Amino acid sequence: MATIPFTGTARPFTADAIARAASAIGCDIAAVEAVIEVESKGGFLPDKRPKILFERHVFSRLTKGAHDAAHPDISSRQRGGYRGGAKEYDRLARACALNRAAAIQSASWGAFQIMGGNFAAAGFADPEKFCSAMCQAEDDQLAAFVSFVKASRLDDELCRRDWVGFARGYNGPDYRANRYDEKLAAQYLVRSLPRPRTDPTREGPIARTLKMGDVGEDVARLQAALGLRPDGDFGLATKAALIGFQTKQKLAADGIAGSRTVAALQARR
């Protein structure tokens, strides 16, 4: 089977991208972060391909059932057949061999899991241009999300945190089956909690390994070292800035502040 090179630069979110997107929509930063957390926890696989989920029922509909009998695992009126992670690309590759345009439109892509069939609402002229952007950067995936939310008129629901309304419009009529609205509400609550009070000018060592979700003085020191506002909450912007630093320092770009990363940061002081 030929390899389909859905691999781009896979750049992570830039430091202020989510804040700018939230401003463009008019919603809280925490609302955008909640969607990312529920949909994907990040836009790319370790091999730098966008996270996808191939929907065989969509492929069947777009191809008018032409491949249902011969390829029921990738073309069927019934949902399912998922393999998860990188194995979804095996399914996509087989579908592309049958009908590439329909295959791209039958997968959900990136940090916000936007269906390829929504390429126009996401701001693209055709499925290929949409797919190319999804492969390049989480910022591109974010821009597609902003366009899609506005085109779908879901910005009002997101702004007023109407999770049921947003879930119905974004995830479809079966959103209750996986408690999509409840998951969004829970993630929003976590991400909108008051940030811990920290003293940005306070000097001291970073005493532990830090990763997304951590809070406290050590996180504030890490953020200060990265040139960020030290709010003491390790979120997506902190992870993006940390990955950028690790890449420049030729360290493992995993977004986790371990001993080698901390040593490199503190050596700059």
C-alpha cells in the first residue's frame, strides 16, 4: 500500500494564538481550550501527521454506497470501524485509493476535529487546500475552527457557554451519546478556575518536572523564563512556548520541562 504523505511542519500553537482566536469569536480563552481538550488534546500525532478519525458512513454517503459491498470496513451506512491513532491513516489511505476527494472529506482533522467536508465553512476553496493547512500548524487548525464556528453561527452558543446548543451544532444530533456537552462544561470549569497567585519577580530554582495541567510557583518561574506572563498555570500556550524553546535548543520537543530543559532555561539567566 502506498504511503500517503499527510505530513507537514506540524507546528504547535504559538504563544498568543488561542487568546487571539477567542477574541475573534468573542468568547473566553477557556472555552476554546475546552473544545481542544475534549476533541483532541492537541492537533498532531507524534509522527507529525494531524490527528484524524475516518468516518465510513460519511464516505459511503459521499460515494453513494459504491464501495459498501467490497469495502464495508471503510464504506458503510453504519458508523464504526475505528482503529484509532495512526491506524486511522491506513483506513484513509484505502479510501483515498478509491476516491481521494471523498476520503479527505470523510475524516475529521486536527485539534478541533473538523470534518473535511466542512472545508468551505472552514475557509478553504477545496478539500485539498483544507487538508494541506491541517498538516502545517495548530494555528492553521485554530483559524479553521474560528471560520467554521462563525460560518455555522455557533459563536453565540460558545460565547454564552451554551454547551448543549454548541454540542448539538458542532458534534451533531447524537452528542448526548458520548456526553459531549457535559465534557465541554467540565473542561471549561477546570480551565476557568482562578489562577494561583504568584510573584513573578520571585527568584528560585524550578524544583520538579512540569507538564501541562501543573500549577504553582514552579510553573510561574518556568513561564517567566520563557518570556510569558507568569500566571502559574501550565496550559496550551506554555506548552507551545516550551516546545519552541526545546526545538531551538535541540532537546526532545515534548512540551515537558524535565531536568535537561530546566537546566537549559536556567543557564540563560
